[in-house]
Amino acid sequence: MKFKITFLIFLLPLLFPFSLFPQKKANSELLHTEIRKKGIQYKGEVNFYKAQSFFLKKNWDSTLVYSMKQLSLKDNKDEIQDFCHYFRAFSFKNKKLPIEARKEFNLVSDKFLFYYKVRLYLGEISLELNDYQNAIKYFEEIERLPEKEIYDFKKGAVYHNLGISYLLLNKFEKAEAYFSKGTELFKIEKDTTSLIGSYMNIANLYYEQYKDNLAIPYFEKAYLLSKKTKSFELKQNAAMNMAVVEENRKNLPLALQYRKEYETWKDSLNDQNKVWAIAELEKKFTVKQKQKEINILEAENKLKIAERNGFLYSSLFLLLLFMTGIYLYRQKIRSNKIILSQKIELDSLNATKDQLFSIVSHDLRSSVSALKMSNTKLLDHLESKNFDELDKLLHNNSAIANGTYNLLDNLLNWALLQTKQIYFQKESFHLFSIIQQIEYNYRPLMLDKDIKFENSVPSGIFVYADPGSLKIILRNLLDNAIKFSKEKDMISIYIRISEDDYCHLVVEDSGRGISKKMKEELLSDSALLSKKRDDEKIGTGLGMQLCKSLIKKNDGKLMIESEEEKGTKMIVQLQKTKKNE
């Protein structure tokens, strides 16, 4: 036969600590700070000033007297009336007079700065008076408060009180849901004391429904956790719960052991209460002694004021001189930093200028020289009417012109990027359409080498990047793929599936591939341009440097997968467009 009395005995001791939940000191200061401000603001209202002073000192009787005197006056401001009713309600609540407290709380207007506390306390009082429906109404108001604000109460305790209210109304599903929410918050806050009470009430919830197999593990959790707390009351309750559990299991020797432990903690709690009472008396005596010492020190301090003032003025003068010196020194350091920053920027611009001149003098000269030699051969073969050679030379000239154009285009974009003049605006756009445009521009070159091209990018993919810079990246990657592919090779562009917020755009060719050393050089963060890889091809590495800079500017990443004579995969990580954008 199950002992039903366990719920009534051990739920009630937990009911009051959670409904009157102690708040963190840092949070309770929000209210106390505001009360001190109001005390200063309305210092002319003598009764109000005394009422707030006694309230902060937790002298509830004096608070009730002076707040009543203030309320008896005519022409009180609404704010003063609200604070006085709040003082009286809170005082009654602490004096264990819940009905009087409820009356005073109901007189506080909804314009009161801490009105949410009024509703919270009304919920606790309703719970204490077994008015569970009203308790639920008040606690659910607190639950719906905006998350962004800062409040001086524990939300876990609110959930727990809601759970108790529903439990006592036999609405077990809702009670279980709120107990679970409260328990999760207590775990996050590492609030051992509250967590023990939470486990006990969840156990009682299951015990009420005769779900012993679910209840007993929570009683055991509460018991084990109580060993880590210093609260004799919690240790006592946890031990008695385990005693009742074992009695229901007919394990009487173990139940007796738990009951002995319960008695031990009960005696310890009584001893502790006696110690606290003695400590309170000693504290009051010590406070009186300290007050006497303070009075003596105050008298001594008055004698030293004149001497201190002279020293203070002298110190202020010296401090002023010292601060002036520090200010001038900092101004000098700041000026030097500005000059150094300008010098570094100027050096960087000079280095950029030198790189530009190097590219123009070397690579463009090589391209124009190759075109000049090709044209000379073209004239010779034109005179001899050697049409086969003419066709080869014309194709060669076209390739040189195309490479030179790409070099100039990259040079222009790179210069604009280095001097921060390039237009850049990230937006959401259709990736498939951009690739179609690039494919159209390079189709003649691919047909000339009989290269097969496949655009496998899904039509539903949208990316978040700068369209202009992405076109430059794709042109360079596609141009390199064509340049280093042989006749009848394959180039494909597709998307690698990714579960995060990025997609991976792959430009793959079946050309000659890249060596491991070259791959490391291309992916390095060096600002220097790469050397030519092949004397037969126009290339400075500027295109790849430009690609890396633009990919980084788009918050992306460049990766390379390649083996020599097996092809290359240039992988660009781009940010996907979110559904709500």
C-alpha cells in the first residue's frame, strides 16, 4: 500500500521557497537603486523619505507606519502613492500577512516602474492562499514578458510555480511541461538548491499519478544532489522522501536507515537555528559597538578636514601639471603614429606602382613582341599563299590578342582593387545566369579547341556576393581552364552540396593539371606575383592574385584540387542567399 501522505508533507516545504524565490543580489539592486533615487528626489516628503529608508533597512513595522502617514496626506503624486502601496504590500508579505499584502498590491497602478514585480508577488500570494487559477493567470503574465528586458526574478522559479499550480489542479501534463522548463533553467544556472526542489516536485508529480517507476529516479537524484548542498532542510526532506520510497518498496531496513538520517539532519537544523539566533544577537551587539567607534572616528575626521584640504589643493595642482604633461606626450605619440601610418601606406602604394610598371614593361612587351613576330610571318605566308600556315598564324594571333586583353583587364581591375577604387556591392543574384553569360563570351575559344563545356549548376541556386567581382573571378578561372586544356578536353562547372550557409562552386577541367609546389604557391598569401609557368602561354599570376583578393572580399575561400596530367578543380566557396532575404 502506498503512503499518499508523502506528497503533502514534502511538496509544501518546497512550495514556499519557490514561490518566494530569493533573487540574486545584483538583480535586487535594480529596485533598491531606484528607491534610493526616489528618496533623494522626494526628500521634501518627510514621511515618504523615512518609509523608503526603513524599507531598505527591512524594518517592516516602521515602513508600514510612515507609508500610511504619507498616504493619509492629500495631493500625493501618483508615483509616491504607488511606491507607498508597494512598500506596505511587501512589508505585509514579509510579516506573513498575505491577504493584507494582496490588498495593497492591487492598489498599485499599472504605471508603476516595477509593475511586473507586483504581478509576480500576486501570483505567489495566490499560490500561498491555494487560489491556483489566479496564480496561473499572474505567472503566465510574467512568462509573456519581453525577453530583451532585464528583470530581477528567476524565470525558472516562475516555471516551477506554474508547475506547482497545475499539479495542485491535477493538470499533470501542463505541470510536467513547466517543471521540465524550470529544471532546464536551473541546470543552466547551476542552481543546486533549486534543482533539488525541482527534482522532488517532479517526483511527487509522478507519484501522484502512481508512476512509481518514473518518480523514484527523481527522488534518488534529489537525494544524491542534496549531499552537495549545505542546506540541512533540503537534506532532511530528501532523506525522508527516500525513507517513504523504501517503505513503499517494503525495504524496511533501508527505510529505517533513511529515517535515522532524517532525524540527524533535523537535529542539525535545530542546532543551526540556535546558532543563527545567537549569531544574530552577537551581530546586533557588534553593530552597536561599531557605531560607537564610527562616532569617535567622525569626530577625529572633523579635526583633520582643514589639514586635508590644504594637502588636497596642492595635490590637485601637481596632478594638473602631470596630466598636462601626459596629454602633450600622448599628442606627440599620436602624431608620430599618424606619420608612421602614412609612411606605411605610401610605401605600399609605391610597391603597387613598381609592380604595375614591372608588369607593363615585361609582360605587355612580351605579348606585343609575339604579336609583331607573328604578323611578320603572316605577311611572308600571305605572299607565298600558304593558307594552312596563315590559318595557324591567325589563330595564334587571336590567342595572343585574347590573352593580352585578359591581362589588361586583370591589370585594370587589380589596380582599382589595390587603390580601393573598385565598385563593390554584395547582393543576392541567380548564379546559373551569371555562368551562362561567361560561357557565351568564351564559347568561340572553346569551339576553336573543340573543348566540351557543361554548366551543371542548379537553376534554383542564389548566392550573396558582388556580381561584378564574381564575373571577374569566373572569367579568369574559365580562361585558365581553356588555356591549360588540350583539344577535345572537358570543362564543367557545378555545385558541391553543403549543409552550411555556403555553397562550393567548382570549375573543373581535364587538362594538364597543377604540381603540388605550384598549388601551394597559388594558395599562398604572398602579395608577389607568380612567375610564368609556361613560356608558350601568356601569364603573370596576376589573374589568380586578383581572384584570391576578390574571393576574400566576398567573404569566400579558394581551394584547389589537382594532379598533374589529370586535370584541375578550382573550388570557390560562396555565401548562399538565406530564404528570408
